[in-house]
Amino acid sequence: MKVCLFSHEYPPFTFGGVGSVCSDIVSGLVTEGIDVTLVCGGYDFSIIQPFDNLTVIRLPTNVSAPRISFIYNCYKNQNSLIKLIEKNDVTHIWSSIGLFVNYIRKNSIKPIVCNVHALPYPDLKVLLKTPISTLTPEKYLGGLSEFPFAHYQMNTMLKNADHIVVSGNHTIVDALKTYKIPLNKFTVIPNGIDLDDPLFTFVDKNNEDSKTIVFCGRLTWIKGVAYLIKAFNIFVKENKDYTLKIIGGGEMEAYCKRLVDQFKLNKSVIFTGLVTRKRAIEEIVNSKFLALPSLNENGPTVAWEAMSVKRPIIAFDLPFAKDFIKDGYNGLLAKNLDVNSYAEKMNILISDNNYRKQLGMNAYSYIFKFHNMKKNIKKYFEIYNDML
């Protein structure tokens, strides 16, 4: 079987979870003997063949607007890409590139499978309920102006797909409410982790002496970093020896740094900027737990990575978090958008090593059962066969 896969992110050209998960799925497909041609973003145009059954074609992609510039370059190379698609059995879209999916649909008879990582309408609802004090006015207005295009693009992609894969049940509920897509077009396949990857060999490392809490993700308003900084400001008053490491970059970075200055937390909060996946996982391993203050997600890869190294997570009590966190069993859920409640949960995890360890063990068991990449690859293989 031959699969042509599209993703604007693929290591080392990656900015968030999409790149990491795409890397794992490509690795899994190649290991299973499936021929994969990956069309992805990059700093320059290149074609390499790292394995006999993997060809990676990179299109020049602007880091400031990776999705839009990736779509533009797909159109720019449309004739060559259609010829490439026709040489494969299945087209698998791993990015929100709805406009180009529409072009593929019109010019190719090959079945199209699309992965959906986030839906614009739920994000818009969250934005409208979010206090402007937690994000910049420019970003608030920008989020409103971006919605029509994002909504149109997602609607185009969903309608042109032969099958749609989402990583959580709550995404199907949101999709059915917003878009008129038949339920039988959807399959839930949680984003997986390759537990045999050397990146995850730290699972039994002792972290009892750690005084670090880690956030890892894009610094955008939807990730709720402002809430985390406010919660940490409450927490650190009684735990002055603790450090919060914020890993990642994005348009909210300057605002978050101003917030840190305002609370006089410069010695307690460290901004690392973008780091490699290996470094990010090492930072999580060396921490007490992962802070995941997101306002909405669709299968946060960093959560699976943290749970894979037996680190519990604190999130807000929101639908996406309930998909994978059972409060008090494999993580903790704070009251929705309540920074005092979040700080309280942080205190619970640092005060009881045995309890935190048990949550971490349960988190790992959950990943092994539901997010094991080897199991997930078989599900994708079944979808490909059904499409054919």
C-alpha cells in the first residue's frame, strides 16, 4: 500500500504537537511496511529518502504563517502534487489545508483521509468568553477576524474528505453541531506515542527532589498560559523555591513576559523558547508535573508525552480534558478557569510524593492502553483498506 501524506509540520520544521504526532505516525506506517510519501513544510525545498519506503518532500514554508504559506506552495506545485497523489493509493491530510483538499478532490479519484486537530467554532466560543485581560486586545480582535477563513477552510476539508479522524469524542460532538457531516464519516483514534522510542526511556527516573513545574506548548491565548502564570503567582508565595519553566514560543510571549514582570516573578519563571522534542521531554522528566491550562484542545500531544514518562497533569475541568484525565486517578482537574483552584491542585501534587507517583503510574497505564502508537497504526491501516 502507498500513502501520500500532507502536513505543514514535520521535524525539524515543527512548532507544536502536530509535528510530533505526524512524525510518530509516519514512523509507525514505515515500520509496518507501508510506502509513505510525505509532503511537508520546510525552510527550503528539498527531497530526501531516509528509508526505502519513505520519501520526504519539503516545500518552503514561512514560519510566521506556516499553514497559509504551506497551502500557497501546494497550489504553486499543484500539477506535480496531483501526479504524485495519483501514484499512491490513499491521500492522508494531517493539516488544516481545506482549500487544497478541495483542489485534490476535483482533480483526483484517490480516497482522502483527514485528521482534524482543532475546530474553529469551539475556539471562537472560548475566545468570546475569555476576559480581554488574559490576552492582548490585538490578539482578541485578530481571533475574531481569523474565524471566517478558518471556518470556511475547515468546512471545505470536512465535506471533501472520505473519512475523518479525530483524537477525542468531544471533537465529534462539536463537529456534528457545527458542520453537516454524517456521523459514519468519523473515527476516533487518539494521538499515539511510540513507547519504544528512546525518548521515553526515562519513565522510572526519580523526581522527588525536583522543584520545577513545566508548561510546554505554543504561547497562544487558547493555551491558557496567562491563567497558569496567575495561578503560579499564588502558588509560589508559599513555595518560593519552585520554578515554572515555560517551553515554547508564539504571539503571546511578550504579553506573558509582561505579566511575569508585573508579578515580580522574573527569578521564578523561565522562558526557554522553542526547544527540540528531546529537550522538552527531558524537561518534563525533570519536573514534578506538567501544567496544561489550555482552554480547548483536540488531543494535546504534550499530555501523552508527559503521561508516557509517568508525570501527572493538572488541567482545567473542561470537556477536552475529561476525555483523558480522570480527576484524582491519573491527573487533577481544577475548577474551570479558577486560578485559585489551579494553585490548590499544584500544592496537592507537591505535598504528597506517594500520591503524585501513583497518579503518574496510572497515567502511564492509560497511555499504554489507549495511546499506544502500535495499536493506532493498525486502526489507520483498517481505514485505508476500507477506503480502497
